[in-house]
Amino acid sequence: MKIVALRNLACASFIVGVVLSVSASAEVGVVVAEDTPGCDYFVIETSGGYTLAEWYGGVVSIWEGEKVFGDFHSYGFKDIHIEGRGKMRVWLEDYWMSEDDAGEYFYGNCN
């Protein structure tokens, strides 16, 4: 009986560790500029500045004010998670951008 209890405790500890490590590695951001469904580009505000993103799949729309989770501080294709709505595939064009540069990028691509 003790062996089963120890094995269950070990499994539960492993699962909690995996969940915590995934949560700890994901950065949090807030969408501050979007124009769906007319434009695939949007801007995410993070603790390091603004990240410039382009939609490539998954959840079809994103709205200003939505909280998103993912790796926002490197280039390339990423899977981000939209709080309460699911996963989206994006291309991260740039990161750690100023507010002015992020606005120029967004309006240059969405007008």
C-alpha cells in the first residue's frame, strides 16, 4: 500500500513540475493593436516593450485587451496561447520595439 501511495505521489509531483515549468517559461503579453478580420498583423505589449506579430493559423481572430502567453522575445514562428480561447500560430517579426515603432509597423501593414 505504501509503494502505491509513493508512486502516486511521485506521479503527481512530476505532473505539477511539468505544469509549473511550462507556465514559468511562458511570457505574458496584452494585445494593444489589431484589426481583425481585415488585417493579419497585431501588436503585443510585453514587459520588454512591444512585439510585432502576424497571424498564421489557429484561433482566427484576436482582440485588443486579450491576454496572451508565449515566447515573445525571439524571432520566427511561435505558438501563442490566448487566454480562455486557445492556440494561435504566429510569425514574430520583431520584439523589444518602442511604442512609436510598433505603431508605425502596425499602421503600415494594416492600412
